[in-house]
Amino acid sequence: MLKISVEEAARNLKGLLERVAKGEEVILVEQEKAVARIVPFQQKEQSLVSRKEFRDCLQVKGSPLSVTVINQRHQERY
């Protein structure tokens, strides 16, 4: 991951974009504070695959939320 000042990025934008296109991540810094991140573009399909992988790795404990809400509503009525 490359950290570079905003001014330097403006001078070398084409070179930075070439590096990002190859998969590198670039952090833009202004006054020693990170202000932006340039990352390679992901196709929608890649994003959806990663979301599915994320959901599949989740392990939910307890009752589903819908069951909990229905039970709470029932308890409030009676």
C-alpha cells in the first residue's frame, strides 16, 4: 500500500492509476492525515461473490430476529 500526498498524486495521476489498475492500493495524504483511498475497480459480480461468502461465514446464535420481534409484540399485548 502506497501513501502519497495529494499534491504528488496530482502530478503523477496517470502513473498512480496504472499501479492501481495492477491491483495496488493508494492512500492519499494531506497534512499527514489520510483523506482518500484509491483501490482497483471491482466488477459487480466480484462484489456479490464476496457478500455471499461473507453471509455464508456468519454464524447466527439464538432465534431469528423475526421470531424475537413477534414474541416481544405478543408479550406487550398480554
